[in-house]
Amino acid sequence: MLATPGYFFQTPSGNFHCAIFDKPIAFTTGYSADLGCQGLVAAVPDGEKPCAKPEQSQALMPAFGLADNGSRFTCTADALFYGTSDSPALPYGQYLKVGSYKCLSQEMGITCSTTDQGASFFVSKESSKLVNSAAGGNGGTDSVSVPDVGGERPAKAAQILQDAGLKYTQIGGSDRGSHGAQCVVVKQAPIAGSQVKAGAEITLTTGEASPNGTPC
């Protein structure tokens, strides 16, 4: 069976496979996805039921779908977002953007979002999260105070922002710089304390903790 046309990739670890499709695919009842990720060891978001193994059948995989009308979670036996066995890996710290959809690969997990509506999902082995700031209710107009993540390691800074219902883009490395010092957040935009809409994107710039914030 040929995969639905689109852009297929996987994380460097091979734990998660993702796709941004040319046309939406059926994801759950009454919902189609333009983008999605899945993996055997993905954590289940809060409020969702774990993926139980049906009797005498293939194990169900956690899967995350995204469209303009929000993000969704489901359990499926279908390889919805798998391309070929040699689908390219999206390196940590880099992102793939197709139209209004974007996926950012990090060692801590992968975040996919839609720039038009503010919906997104984050998935990793340890934790996962759905954000539907524009999918009904007043989520699309709620104001969020940008947390101060200056001096934090990139992975922790990203988690703080995601817990606040915000997305992020990272400029610079995540490990160590040319002088051997740990990379930390040296600049964020908008600045800490700014009021932004839920689902807004914060730009993080990293540099070495010493000397003098040398770029990572």
C-alpha cells in the first residue's frame, strides 16, 4: 500500500514517525489530519485513555494529529504517519515547515504546530500534550504572561514554555559551545513578562553560560 503523498520524516532516535500531508487523511471519526506523529512508546496526554492491546490483534500505537481546527489524540494499529523505512531524520534543533504547519525536533521530544490557529501537540516518551488554543471556547483570546527562561538549559526552557501553553523556536545549539561551556538561553523574544495570546511562539537564542554568552 502506497503512503499518502506528503513529507515524511522521523526523529533521530527513530522513536517517532511523522508526516505533513499534501491532502488531509481520516484520523478519527469526524476529524481529518493534515499532519501527525506516532510511535510505539509515545506518552499519552493527560485526560486521554492509554492504548490497550486488543486481544489477538496488533498492538495499538499512540498517534497525534493536527489540523486547522485543532489537535487530536487516538490509538491506532495503522501506520498513519510512516513513510518508507529510510524516511529522513529531522536533526535535533531543526524544524520542517510546510505551509502553515511546522515540526521542531528536540532531544526532549517533537513539537508540531499550525501557525494560523495556534493549535499544537508535543510528544515524547516521558510526556505528551495537546494544545487547542483556537479550537472552540475562548482559548484563542486568552492572554499568557511569558515566563522568564533566561539562563535555563534549552530543554528545560522549552518545557516551561510548553507548560504555559506557548510554542517556541530555538536559535543556536543545545549542548555545549566552542569553548566547552553549557548552552543556555541568553535571549528570549518577546521578553519575560510580556502578555501574548495562548499558543504564541517565543524565540529562544542560546549561548554559552561562559564566557560572556558566546553563541552556541
